[in-house]
Amino acid sequence: MDPREELWAAAMRAERRGDAAAYEGLLADIAKTLRALIRGRLSRLGMNAHETEDILQDVLIGLHTVRHSWDANRPFLPWLHAIVRYKLSDAVRRRRREARYRYDLTLEEWSYVPAATHEDPDLGLVDLNRHLGELSAGQREVVRSLALEGASVRETAQKLKTSEGAVRVTLHRALQRLASIANLAASRRSKEKT
């Protein structure tokens, strides 16, 4: 028998008697143990390890939420493993759903954002504002938030009440549009010089 089984089951029984310290210790011990397990599982599934903490928190919240459903006469570890398995499956499904909207931009794609000219920086800002005006309202909000205000994808998604994947897709499309606008403008300038 796994030594954690009796230790963790005893802590859960103590929690039911109102022992908050035993419960806090249980959660800390579970977190420490599961962190490595989840990180390894994410690696095998081809997911990024940075998602470990989010999934771990989901597991701990899930455990806390359904702790009343554990039968003290039954083993604790299988019950906990069911929660972990469910939360991992949920994370994989969520990632697959968002994958169709996910797009990680390369440095080259970021370079398509029109830069201000060195001769007249104010003119470059005017051009940038004019070019941003040619984007859809949603694209304009995403570009302003990410590129001009310096917000993260997550912050932008929360602000706009959408998914992070949708923000990435919108940014990608906006950058493609800005690149084509910048190329047209450069082409016109070169024709005017000749």
C-alpha cells in the first residue's frame, strides 16, 4: 500500500472533524507531489509545462469543491486520481478547442508592424494611426492593447471578453493587413520618387 494513502486519508478525516491545519498540510503535500506528475504528463502529451500550475490549481479547487463526496471508508488515492485525470482531460480538450485559434507570431511577422520614420517621428505616428484606422474595430483594439499599450495576450483577452486564441488570430490578421497597407504605401512612395 502506498504510504501516502493512509497519511492523506487520515488528513481528510481530520478535515471533516474541523482540523484546518491538517487540511492545509494535505493540500500542500498533494500540490508538491502532483506538480511533478502533471508536468511529466503534460510533456508526454506535447503540452507546455507552463500550464502545470493552472492545472494543479484546478485539481486543488476541484478536490476542495467535492471533498464532501469522498467516502472515508474507501481509499483516498483512487478518488484523487479520478479528479486529476478529469482535470488533465479537461485541459487537453480546452487546448485542442483553442488550438484552431492559436497562432504564435514569429519575430519576422512582428517586423511587419509599420515603424515610424526616422526623419519625422510625428509623421510616422500619423501614418500608424491612419493605418490602424483601416483595420476593423476588433483588430484595432487588439493591436492597440498588445503593441501600443504593452498588455499581454491574456490581459487583452480578459479585457475584450474573448479567448486568448481569438486574440492571437485577430492580431495575426491585423498584422497581415498592416503589412499589406505598408507595402502599398512603400510601393507608392517608390513610384513617386521615380
